[in-house]
Amino acid sequence: MKPHGSKFEYEQQRNEELVRTYFELMEAATYICPADIYREVVNKPSSRFWVSEERAAIVIAAMMKGDQLMSMRPNKREMFREIFRRAMVIRNEKPELSIFEIACLVVMQQAPKFYLSPGSAEVYICTTKKGFYAAKKAKLAYISTARNNINDD
């Protein structure tokens, strides 16, 4: 249903939340096993459903027509079934809302988990940490260069 290679607009926010959750769990751990940490990360509650409002509306509409989402991976299917369940509750309470308006309300609600595999979380976390450290290194290099230029004057 989704075009292959499409860009996820909330990727940076999701990855930052994953990294925060990762560091919280690392801090609290008495014994650190990376596989266990990543498994815990993906099962922690998330601030929202990490899907765009447009995509959620498309999938909700498809599910209303009977699509069982069998072509989706299990985590995504589970996420969209939870979104659909919540959407139907809102639809019963507020039938005047459009599918898109309902999708907007649902995806902004707290999600029970990240709906990612531990392996995907590991990739996102490592990539985000590398980007963070690279940006910090570049900033420090810039400051060092600026100081040298000031001292040369």
C-alpha cells in the first residue's frame, strides 16, 4: 500500500525518543545486555504513534473496507490495528469527524510501544547517536577554529 522508499516525516523525532528511552534504560540497568536493552526499548510506551496522519487515514479507510493488512509486517499490522480500534471509538463518539481528522487525533495519542523490531531500533539508535556525536565534533572543531582565529588577531 505504501510506496517503497517513501520518507517518514517524523523520523528524527522518533529516533530522538528512541535514543532517550535507550539511555534511560541503560542508566537504570544493573546488567547491560544490548539485545535485552533494545528489546525493552521497543516495548516501552511511546509519546505517539510513529506514522503520518495521512498514512494512518489511508490504512483506517482500507480497514473499514475489510482489508486485514496481511501484507504488512506483524509490528506494523499490530500498530495499525490498535490505531483502527481507537479510531472506531472516536468515530462512535464523534461521527461528524472525517477519517483524516480521526487519524490526526489517534496518531497523537500515546502509543503502548514503538512497534519496531529490536534490530530496527538498534539501527535507528546507532545512526542517531553517530549523527549526534558527529554534529558535536563538528561544533567543537568550529569553536576551536574560531578561538584560533581570535587568538591570531
